[in-house]
Amino acid sequence: MKAGRVTLEQWRALVAVVDTGSFVAAAEALHKSQSSVTHAVQRIAEQLDVTIFRREGRRSVPTEAGRVLVRRARQLIDEAARLERLAGALSAGEPAELRLAVEIIYPTWHLLRVLAAFGEDHPDTRVELYESVLGGTQELIERGDVDLAIASTVPPGFVGERLLEVEFVCCAAPTHPLHRLGRDISLADLRRHRHLLVRDSGRRRSAGVSVLDAEQRWTVSHKATSIRAACMGLGFAWFARANVRDELERGELLPLPLGPAGQRTASLFLVHPDPDRAAPSLRRLMRLFRQRCEIERRADPEL
């Protein structure tokens, strides 16, 4: 291998020759002279001491080594383009990473669709997601650990816009003893059975949050654990209806006949420490959350 380094422009010339099928067409595509494209490819062969093309009649066909180099060159060119986009975004004040706290009662498929749309617009922006509970969300906002939050309460000194109303449903597996009572269920009935809860992720317990004083209680860290435990008949819980819609449709969970006592709702707010100074990517993420909630609300007025 000879001294010197292959430049990005030389790799672009090589890829263009393979993509267009000839040195003449590659020169036209790159707006360069044919001689400069030919020289660039020759320099790669000389510097790397490798045969890139072989002649087949009047055509230049890539060798096996040439095909490997072209494949890797495409990756290099794509990565260079990504790096240039990232540098441009950083110079314009865009953050390299966005930190997001979302209450676990926010519908999971809402969140994933929003993040998917955001990823298409900003593929180079990293997202750190905190799936938080009650006081944990508030503490993340207050400490400045997140750039955006979807919270059930707006901490003092911050501004939040109402985003979504969440309906809760008290339910248990069809085999649970509460479903075999054959009558409406009272809170006293619930207290005699295991209550499934998700732990507040904050260091200080949220004030004003009522917890049913059941004889048995399991407190877990993730909503998925709570949902699975309920489906297995291990207890009952109040779930955000949107988060157990599939289990309800499949009959793995059934609402308990509680009447008015079982009706619970909560509001979720979009909270940003300083909306006026938000970077364009963050404003885009906020718009996507608003749009997704509006789409789901029109599709299902009960949301």
C-alpha cells in the first residue's frame, strides 16, 4: 500500500462510476470532467494497491475487491452526510440529544408513533426517555433533567398545556373471584383482595394521591408487570384504558362492575421549562404530540 489517504471525493467518484455504469456518465452526474473522475479512481487503486475494475469487452466491471470497496464507500459517504447534517444542526443551536419524561399512563402507542415520526425528521438526534410515575415526573422537571415532559401535574413555576384526558378502568382477569360475586362491587369488596400498584418513581411520594387501603397490595416498578399480573388473576388494578385496550378486547381483562366508584379520570399536560427558547427540533416534537392526540381524539372521542 502506497503512502497517502483516499479522500471522500475519490470515494464518491468510485461509487458514481459503479452506479452510473461508466466513467462518462459518472462525470456528468458529478459535474466533473471525465479525466478527473478517471484519475480519482486510479488514485484509489494505486494508494490501496488493489485492482478495482476489470475489462469485459468495452465495459469496466468491478472486481470482487472493487465491490467490497464500493459497499464500504457507500457507508462512509452516508456517514459523512449524517455528520455534516449533525454539524449544521449543532451550529444552528439544535441539541444533540433530547430528554423526555412521560407519565406511564400516557398511551404507549401514541408515544411510539410520535417518536417514530420525530426520528424520520431528526434521525441524528438522540432521545433519552424516562417513563416516570407521578412525583418522579415532577422531580425530573424541577431538577431540569428533561427538556420536555408529559405530566399529570404542572410543578409550580412551570407552564403546562392540557394535552389529553385519561380514563381509568378498574379491572381484573375473568377468573378473578371479584367477577364471581354476581353483583355490583363496592370498595369494601375491593379491600379484601390484592391491589396491584405501580411505584411512584419520585423520591418523595406525591401528595394528594389516594391509595385504596386493601388488605393485600403488590407494588411494582413497571406497568407491564402490573398488567401481566392482573391478566394472570393475581390481583386487580385501575389501568389507563388506552394501555389495556388489547387485553380488554381479547377478554384477558374485564372491567369490574363498580358503578360511579370505578369512574376515574386524569389530565395530562405538556410541560416545557421555557417554550419560547425551545430549539426547532423540540418544537417539532411538541407539535407531534399535539397532532397525535388530536388524531386519536377524532378517531375515538372517548380518549
